Amino acid sequence: MKKSLLITIDGPAGAGKSTVSRLLANKLSYTYLDTGALYRALAYRCIQEGLSATDKGGIANLCQRTGIVLQNKEGFLKVLADGEDVTDKIRTESISLQASAISAMPPVRAALLSIQREAGKAGGVVAEGRDMGTIVFPEADFKFFLEAGMNERIKRRHRELVIRGDAVQYQNVKRDLMMRDRQDREREIAPLKVPEGAFIVDSTHVSAEGVVETILSVIRKRQAFL
């Protein structure tokens, strides 16, 4: 490869962004940047300290004194919050909703934006999130927006939680996913939307491996060196 690209993958919850981004990063020998993990880690700390999503002052203070680090070790991403490995602890529905709620707060975005941009500045990165191509990396080499039908996204999220061992009802997953969609799309700061110039990929009836091949085909058409 002659150039290390910066590739962004945005989209709603349950569209398959994490799986696709990890597979794509492995395929290209790139770094996988799970930006949602940063927000989840901060949400975890909020819950630990009993801070509600409306406590702007408390959350602003928390941002100033919380250290969040992403470590990529042998292809596995570890998330540390103030030195605590929270990788497995931040994947609950309650933390997902809290992360969505606080992600639009200016202090939160300011605290995490520099971490994200620093990680992507040298290229060789697949950055996954909800505002990667719109706000964090608007000048990315390639921008993709991954979507899927609502019913399929609910099924995927429910299956993921069940496999993880969480006793969660399908209707509760549906309720939480719809709430999260609303929060992500309607927030005033950096709402979820298709980035300008992004390629839209519908994963409803396509495997993660198939989506990766679609993305690679788009890149190959533009980059003769891949």
C-alpha cells in the first residue's frame, strides 16, 4: 500500500459498524478506532458517580479529571477509564443510552475530540462512530454510511446481548434502540446523518464480510494501489 488512508464508517446502532470496521481494519492491517467506546467509557464513569445526563456541571467537571485511553493490543481494543479496564463493562444498554445522551454536550465533545483526531492524523485508521465523517474527520479519504432496516437492527442487537449472556427482552431492546436513534438523530450538536460525499451501504441482507468486500471494491475503484 502506497498511502495510509483514513476511512470513516458512520451509521445508527445495530447497523453492523463495529463488526465491519474491525474486519476492514484487519484486512488492511489498519488501526480500528472505536470512538463510541470513548463516549461509553465516560458514560460509565457518569453512572459510577451517580451523574444524570442533565447534570451539565457535574459532567463537565468529570471530563476534566477523567483519563480515557484506547489500547490496541494484538488486534484487540482495550478501553481504560482512569486506569480501569472497562472494555467489557461498557457494553450494556444503560450505558449505551447514557453515552448517546451525553455525546452532544460541548464539554464531552471537547474532551474526546482531540483524542480521536490525534489517533487518526497519521492515517492507516478505520474510524467508526456517528459523526466521524461529518465532524471528527470531514476530510477523510473515504467516508461510508452503514445502514440497515430497523427490524434487522433490533434482531442483531438482541442477539448480541443474548450471546453476551444478558437476560434482556426483545421489546426492551426495541424500545432502547428506538430511543437511541431519536437521541442520535435529533441532538443539536453533531446529529447522526450521512456525511457529505459518503458512500451509503445497506447491510440489511448482507453479511459483515459482504459489506467489507463492497467497501473494498469502492476503494479499489478510486485507489489503484490497493
